[in-house]
Amino acid sequence: MPELNLKSQHASSPAVSPPPGTGTGKPLSVTDLRKTYSGLTAVDTVSMEIAGGEFVTFLGSSGSGKTTTLMMIAGFCEPDSGSIVVGGRDVTRLAPQKRGLGFVFQQYLLFPHMTVWENVAFPLQLRGVPKAELRRRVGETLEIAGLSAMARRRPRELSGGQQQRVALCRALVYRPPVILMDEPLGALDKKLRDQLQTEIKRIQQELGLTVIYVTHDQEEALVLSDRIAVMRDGLIDQFDTPRELFERPRTPFVADFLGAANFLPGTVQQQTSEQTLVRLDTGGLLNARSQGGAEGAQIRAAVQPGRLRLCTPGDGFCTGTVETVTYVGTLVRVTVRPAGDAATGLVRLELPAGQAPVIGEQVSLTADPDDVSVFAVEGGG
Ligand code: ADP
Ligand code: MG
């Protein structure tokens, strides 16, 4: 595989001086970054450490501060306070081009008058890379992205997906220690987006790239990332592996944003060091492995639709009536109106299609304690 050679060739290449971030220390460390715009806090003390070869995603809804954080790391936006260290070197006050980072944005920002080849060669020309070395690198990078056959075309002769691949090549070609991507697939349709996600992940893994990626799309974040920083109101709610975010959400927001969790109101009936026994408002008992607080405390128990199961009456934590059944490929989405408490609202399940109940059926629901997270009701009570 030529791709595998590329890595070692680049790593040992003497022709290009190493980017400023290269050296000892973590690829990236951000401490207490903060940015306000005339009184409005866009980013509120964001801190994180990113290891070499890691794919990290900022995930959050629009306005949560993802782009502002990325722009501060890139150097296009000056932080009010805090510091950014790339490869052991403080770059907080350095101009973007002196930080040695690569960027890919939603708008491709290719030079329209240049060919694909020239666009990708441009960063190397800027850095004074000798001709032979430049040719080799551009050729290899285009090959890795499947663009070799299009080297002579201009951006307007390419599809959106191809243009975005060129933009990716341009960021890859000088092997920056960290590549920053802000919603790079946001302008593409779903099918192309899926395809490019796979491609970005493949290239990142083959070359051992360190990537910081921004998206508002949970699925995209889950597909791509080693770790995800879930952002809300300028803060990181939780920075963890996709699995930890699913299985150990630290806030109701994370449980809801990633898993579209059901939230079942109740009170803590018994708290041991290992488990919380919850008396749900619907009357049933539910066991959770997370800590729920003092006995009698009002809580919400969060369970993802895919982690609920049907069971024999009497074994479950609640019974109810099936209201809707929707087939989604091999899965079926089911809503159940629980008996016993009108305020609890519909419970959503996702089951294998073969286990689909029928509308109007009485069912009992159960969940593994490991799949239940308990959160205090905000504002006490
Ligand atoms: P995201 O990328 O998560 O959608 P942003 O980082 O773009 O969020 O924005 C975070 C907050 O900062 C938003 O409330 C946004 O309106 C505000 N903001 C971003 N850039 C500016 C700016 N240049 N001037 C004023 N407010 C801004
Ligand atoms: Mg943004």
C-alpha cells in the first residue's frame, strides 16, 4: 500500500523543516480559554489536552462556542484570556501561519484560478520546499485522497465532495502536527457526507494525524472521534470517548444530546455505594448504577431508547400501552404511554424489528441498571 509508505517517508523527510509545533510535549494543550463579545460569553474557560494521533470533535448545537474555540486555537480570533500550547510551545499570541496548524473549513476556499495540483502545492511553495520534493508530496497526497486523475482540473470542474477533498489535501500536504476542521462536510448531501467521513477517518488513521473537528451532528461525531467534547453555552459539558458519553453521561444534556434519552421522574428510595433504587412517579422501581443522591431526593432517571427492553408483566419498572410503531430498517421505534403518571410522558424504545409489539398492546419495560443514569432535578426540590 503506497499510503503506508507515505507516513514513514514524510516522517523522515529532511527537505521540509519541521513545523513549529513539532517537538516534545503534547500536540495540543488548551488552558482556560475565554472569549466574550461585548458582554456575551461565547467561550467560557475551555481547557483540554489532546494526544498525538487523536481525533477529537467539538460537538454542540449552533452557538455553543465550537467555532470560536477552534478559531482561537487557529489564531484567527484572539482569546480574552487563557493559553494555547502546540507541541510544547506557547502559540497564544502567534499569527495563524506561525502556529503550523492545518485548516479545513466548510467553504472550500480553494484558489479558483489554480488547478487541483497547484492548490495542493501552494502550502509547500510558501514554505520553499524544493521542486522534486514538492512534486513527490503533492503526488502522494492526491493519490491518498483519490484525486490523481483530477490534478489538472480547476475547482469549478469538480463536485462539492471533490473540492472538499482537495481542501483536505491542501491541509495534509505539509503534515501539520494538528489539523483543524470546522464543519467541513456541512455543505454536502448525506450520502457524500457519509462517504467522506469514512475517507477522512481512513486518512487520519493511516497517517496518524491529530485532528480537531467541529460538528453539530451527533452521528458524525460518533463515527469519527476518539474523544468528543460536548459543548453547551461556551463550556465543555463532558470530554470523553463516545462510549463513555453514552454509558456514563455526566449531565442530562449529554444524555439527551447523544442518546436522545428518556427521562423518567422519580425519587431516590435507597442509595447504596453501588446503586440507586428509584421509585418512579409511575409507581415502579428502577435500579441504576449511578449515584442519585440522598434518599427522598427528586431525580430523573435517563435511559436511551435502545437500552430499554420488553419483559413479562411484573418484572419491569413500568407498564404501558403501545401508541406508535415505526419500522426503520431492521429496527423498530416504539412509543409507550406509561400507566400511573400522566406527567411522565411517552417512553421511546428501539427494538429489533422481530420484537415489534402491536399498537394498543399492554407491555412491561425493563432496563439493565448499567444503562440507567440518575440526575438530580435541577434547581433542587
Ligand atoms: P458555534 O460554532 O458552536 O455555532 P460560535 O462559536 O460561532 O458557535 O458562536 C458562539 C457565540 O458567540 C454565539 O452566541 C455567537 O452569536 C457569538 N459570536 C460568535 N462570533 C461572534 C462575533 N464575531 N461577534 C459577536 N458575537 C459572536
Ligand atoms: Mg460554528
